[in-house]
Amino acid sequence: MRILILDDQAGLADTLALNLRVAGHSAIGFTRPAEVLAALQEGDVLVTDYDMPEMTGLELARRAYAQGWRGSLLLMSGIAPPWRSE
């Protein structure tokens, strides 16, 4: 399984990719949506942050599918949901 990881925080993308490689997967971390769109055909799974400055993870997924990519998608976010009181 080839996993592409996108997060605007390089440390998070790299750490997740490293942990997945240790677990036996092929994983690459990215920090820019354009880089992921250029490498899509190399990936079976796209793991992306939802809230990023250049484009949202959902917009990235829409563009990926519009380019013909048919892999699996996992959207993640570090934003607290509005119903969660702190």
C-alpha cells in the first residue's frame, strides 16, 4: 500500500510517514497540495489535513478525483469541533 500524506505542518506529515514506514507501508509526507497532485498516481491512499492555508483537504480530494485518481481518502483535522466545550 502506497500512502501519500499531506499536512501544512512538515513535522506532522514527516512523523506520520515515518511511523507508517516503520509499520511496513510505503509512505511519503508532503506539505504542499501541488506536490501531492503531481504524485497522485503513485498513491493508493491519501491522508490529508482538512484545514490548510492553500486549499482545504476536501478541495484537494475533489481535484484528485477530477484528475482520475480513485484511491482511498482519509481527511483529518486538529480543529476542535464546535460542540466541544473547553
